[in-house]
Amino acid sequence: NENITCGKNKVLVCHNGQTLCISNNALSAHLAHGDCIGQCQNLNKQELVDNLNLSKDFKFSIYPNPTNDLALCNFSIPDDGEVNLSIYNFMGQKVAELFNNYAFSGETYSVNFTSKNISEGVYVAVLKTSNRSESRKLFVIK
């Protein structure tokens, strides 16, 4: 996997399966139409289609990971209901609550997590619904 870097005041985004370097000013527009922050993962065409398809699956991802500033947490759930997304340190203390609301099945939700005010280390992002809980390790580097 080849690492791509951008110049000053630029950021990497994955746009339709291609990694692009864009200006910071263009980031919100790219995120608004479904691009992800960071380098694209090597996916074959079918995997890319599956990931873009709004199926009724339970999906939960964090990107980029590791992060040193801002990470995007994406999720979709198979059934409507209350959802909580929180970040915990390894001592089990909640350091951030990112989402605590009703969510609709098949919708993709994107929540920003900024790690500016927490120390470097390994954290756990926990996504809870009424009948399921998923966790992902989140690595913060400074």
C-alpha cells in the first residue's frame, strides 16, 4: 500500500475510489457528497460498489486510523432505533460522546471526532444500538 502525502494546507480524501490531494477549503464539500478523509483503501470494484450501496447492514468504520487530529466515524444500522457512539480510554472512562440520538436503518451517519484535547494512545470507539454493540480501536498519535 503506497503512502501518499499532500503539501501544506492540503488534505487527502478518497473520492470515488481515487486518492486526491485537495485544499482544506474544499474538504467540507467533499465530505458532504460522501468522500472520506484519508487515502483510499485498495478495494476491488465489487467491494467498492458494496461499500457505496446503502444496504441494510450494520456498518461501522473510523478513518483515518491512526489519527492525529480529526477522524471521521461512519455508521449505518439495519433497524431504526436509539444509537450511542462514544469514545473510551483503556481505563474505561468515557472521553467523548459523539452521537446519542435516534437513527434510521439504511442511512449512513458521519460524525467527526477531534483528538486535539486528548493524549496520545489507544482508545475504543463503541457503537451501541438496542440489540447490538460494536467496538473499534482508535489510535491517536501526536
